[in-house]
Amino acid sequence: MTAPPPPGPSTAVPPSGPAQAAPRPGAAGPGQAPGAAPPPGCPAHSGGTHVPLHGEDFAVSPHSVYAHLRLYGPTAPVELYPGVPATLVTSYEAALDVLRTPETFSKDPRRWRDLMEGRVAPDNPAVPMMMYRPNALFTDGEEHRRLRGAITDSLDRVDPIALRGYVERSADALIDRFCETGEADLLADYARALPLFVFNQLFGSPPEFGDRLVRGMSGIFDGVDAEKANAELTEAMIDLVALKRRKPGPDVTSWLMAHPAQLTDEEMLHQLVLLLGAGTEPQQNLIANGLRLLLSDERFAGSLSGGSLPVEDALDEALWTDPPMANYGVHYPVRDVDFRGVRLREGTPVVVSFAAANNDPTLVSDQRSGNRAHLAWSAGPHGCPAQNSARLGASVAIERLLDRLPEVELAVPPEELQWRPGPFHRALAALPVRFPPVAAESHRSVRPTLSRPSDEPSGDSRWNAPHPAPSVSTPPAPTSTARTSGSGSGERRRWWSSLARLWRGR
């Protein structure tokens, strides 16, 4: 999920019948035998029958690896981390088949045979990203519908107009920290911090939780001390649940607690881990990847210099070519199944490559602007329930930066940008920029309420929780006015302790 993101079934993928970017009937790829030789420089040259998706080589050039993997057909054998084999789905049509048939492909990692039978060690860096947690991502059927319903109902209570204003004020607070220096790392100084500010506000999380959340989530995604990172993240979530039990407020955490689904504390922990994972790491990658395109691709850079603001086009392009969660959507066959010419064993991980599927050469059109048929938000019953808010937040973040720093440019050639290794995400390590220094704006403190006016208490007191003043502060020195960005000649350019110990097959 990660990532991540969307209410109700995902609309990011075209339904059956006429649609944008539909695959050509019958096209499935070259169909060479699995033993086909990999191209020069491909990580497959490292040996073995499974192509590794970890390490620097894959991070530098994932699309060349996907091109090689297509020689196997719609699916290919890969290694997520050392000792973690999986089947990667690289075809758009095959990806939809997996995502839309839960009766054959389950999301429940308790079916993962290699972990259950001890062939994958509990401290393997893949485990925190793939292990079972009782949340909406890793459940099926009625249990999934119950947990997802609590999430979507709670997210629906967030007012998008208030969310836009909060993102703008948070963006201004961050920009003011570096705008007078003439240089910045837009990943560390902006894209990484902004989603966390938004998460803290939406979920009533105190600002002092920030470092713990960042260390925990980054460690899990990067696979660096993943077991320790998972424990730190869990402990922070336990503390947040305890805090909101004592002091509920107008925030998503309190609304989840008050929902008629009656989530237990353990379920609360794991929904929060899911929502944090989807709302921070993938969101920072979407912001950073969109900015990279705008600052490096001549198609967008020319429009920027001409005074227009093709932010939405850049986001469409980034979601197609380099989605924040490149390879995830892990499923497990409920029985041995013949799938697109390959025998898939019950309980073996089947990973959907959103990046490879989006760039499937059999797609009819490569037109990306305005085309939302990509799989970046996944699809089917587990399609991301917050994609609209995620896209809104990323768009506002990028617009605000370009509004405040209209002459910003990359400080290094695009080809020198570094990418973080990892099989699941597509994440820059840094995004250095320079710009003419500008003065910081004047500020005053604000404490916005993110719930809709219709959320005032009435009826069932369990669900309509009281709405005191927000229990958390906004980022330091937010600005006083939330300007609505737009286009036009007269305008400037412009988120475990005992109840949740690491699961080790229990």
C-alpha cells in the first residue's frame, strides 16, 4: 500500500470495455524461454535462477531489469532480498488478473509458506514489509471489508479544502527554513518532512513522535535494521493509541476508535501502521519524483519557463513511469494454479510490479497526460482508499514550492541523482537544488480543524466522537494565509510492544 493512498474500489484502472490505455488483445511479450540470456549489465548476470531486485544495480536502472524480465513472459522469477524468492508480474493484463481475483490470489501473508516453514528468517528485511498484520491490506473477505470500511469512513471525514490549506501552510513553514540560503535538498528538507507534518495533523500525533516515525518507516522500506525499525514504529503507534484513548480529538485516529467496527487496540495499531506507511514514504517519493521530472525533463521545464504550471501532467507521468511503490501488491495463490503459462505453487509470493505493468510495451498508447489508468494506486478490492487525498497533497506541495521559488533548478545533472536501493519503492536518495535566495514570509500560528462542518456530534455517540480543539500543534511558524494556487498570466507558479511483536509464524 504503501504504500501507497483512495474510498471504495480503485478507479485508477480502466474497467472492462473501452478505456484509456487498454492493452492490445492477445499481446503478451516476446515469450522467450526462462533461460534467455540477460542483457549486458543486467543484475541477472550475478548468477542464480532468480533475478535480484535488491542492491544498487537495480536501483540505478530498474526499467532495464524489467525489460529483461519480460523475456520470461508475463511473470518472472525474482529475489526480493537474499533468500526471499518470488514471482514478479510484469504484464498489465496479468497484473489486473491478480489484483481482481481474490478468490485465487489471497493477500493474507499467513499463507507465505517459506516464512511459515522457516526458509525465510524472521529478521530478513523483507519480513516487516510482507508479514501478517491484522489490517485492511493483509486480510481478505469480510474481515477486509470491515477494516477497510473503518478506514474509508474515517478518511471521508477529512475536509479536502481544509487539507489543502494545511498542506499549503506546512509547505510554507518548511520553505521558510531554507528559502534564504539559495540551496536545499528537496528530499530531506521538504518532501520527507511534509507528509509527516500532514500525518501528525490528520492523526492527532504529537510532533515529538516525528523522529520515531521517520526512523521506523524509513528503516522498514530501506531494509536497514528492519527488525529494530519495525519495533520502534510499533512502540510509537502504541503510544499514539494510548494517547488518543485518553484524549480523543477531531482526528482520524479518534474517528477510527469511535467507528462502529469497534476496532481493538491491536487492530488500531495495525491500521495506523498501514496508514502511516501509505501516507508518508510513498507520498514523499511522489512529491520528489514529480519535482525531479519538472526540473529535469525538457517537456516540463520548457512549460515552467514559459509561465504555465504542468504539475498535474508531471504527476501523471511520475505515476506511470516511476510509481512511488514500484513493486508491491504481494499475493499468495490459495492453491496450485496455472497462470499465464507458469505453474504457481500455493503460498508462494506473487508480487505485482506496478512500474513494469504501467510500462508494458503492449499498452496501446503511451499518452500519459490526463490518463489515470495506471496501477500506481493498485486496483481491485485492495485499491488504495486515499488516492484523491494523496494526489491533492502532492500537487499542492509541488505547486507551493514552485510558487515560492520560481527559479529553482537542479544543482546536479539529472543522471547524477542517486536512488535508494530496495525492491519495493522507487525513491530518490537526495534532490539537491539551487535558486536565487528569497525572503521568508511573515507568519502567525494557526490550528486548523480538518473535519467537515457536518461532523458535529449527533446520534450515535460512539461514532460521533466529541470534537475538542486539535490536540497537536501545526509545524513551526505556519503562514497566516492559505492561497489557492492556479494558472494564468497574472499568477505566480506554485504527508508495538506486546500486542504487535514481530510476527514469527505465530
